[in-house]
Amino acid sequence: MEKKKGWKEIPLGGLITEAGNAAEYETGSWRTFKPVLDQEACNNCLICWIFCPDTSIVVEDEEMVGFDYVHCKGCGICAAECPKKAIEMVLEQEE
């Protein structure tokens, strides 16, 4: 198993030199707000999956089923891009 880089090993400014490596960095502890899905409102368009910079949208059988909170840093892009407003950003402690 390859050792993952810690925050002290990432270059100054958070520069990431390898493309497509979001799964290698567990950024969930950075989060203040977390996305919460309203399954009733979601139409599974997967626009959230397209825009998520951290590969944190969990999809099974072409349907959005939740979030990978280990990698989700709570940026809110998924909620901002959701055309149905099916994703709400809530304070981490409130859920």
C-alpha cells in the first residue's frame, strides 16, 4: 500500500502536480459544511458528479446514492450546480 502525502508534504500553496489524483487525498477533515441529499428532489442527472472536484459523489447503477465524506471537503460546488436544488449544505455538527 502506497503511503499517502500529509499536509506537510504537499508543496506550498497546495500545488498538486499529478492530474486525476483526488482519490489519493482524504480532505474530509477540512469540511465545515457538508452536503446532504434530498433523495425525493434528486432526478439523477449526475451534474453534481460531473462538477465534484474530489470524486465524492457516490453513484450506483447510474443513480446518485450519497457522498464519500472521507474525500468531500465541503466546497459546495455540487449544491451550487444541482438544477433541482436537491443538495443542501449544512453545518457539519447540525445533521
